[in-house]
Amino acid sequence: NNTILIMQANSAFLDFVHNWLLSLHKFMEDAIPPNILFIAQDRHAFDCLEAAVPGHVILPPFAVTEKSAAADFDSSYFNNLVGQRPVLVKNILQRGFNVIH
């Protein structure tokens, strides 16, 4: 199966992501499935997620360095991150994967 589940997260939503991971672990006996990819929107989120699910997290070039900047709704940082989503999904699709976002 070449379908990838993409989840984007920033520092403001780490509690939500960790809760989702706890729920997922209830159904998965070992590790999380290899087709789950987390896109960190800031460095702090990347570090936390990489510690929780190593190898399933990327920090795209458009991510921000300040952990609070990515969470400020309608800020220039936030709008840039949201605007880059289609580019990222298109890149994954062009590599032959199906995407659930």
C-alpha cells in the first residue's frame, strides 16, 4: 500500500498529537505504522515528535524556528505554513504516493 497519512503539528498542538498517539498505541501492538508521517511546523515540535516517534517526522524548509510563531492564527508565519501545505502534498503525490491529509 502506497498511502501515507500526513499530520501537521506545531508546538501549540503537541498535547493533541500525544493524545492521538496514545490512542493509536492502544490499537497497535508494536510501533506505529510506517505510512504515518508527521510534519513539524516548528523546531520544538520536531524535537518532541522525533523523540516520541523516531523516523516518522520531518521538518520542512518552511518551518519556523520560534515555537509560538507557528501557533499564532492569521500571523504571517501561520499563513506561510498553511500556504505551503499544497506544495508539500503535491511533492509527495509526484513521488507516487497517495495522501490522506
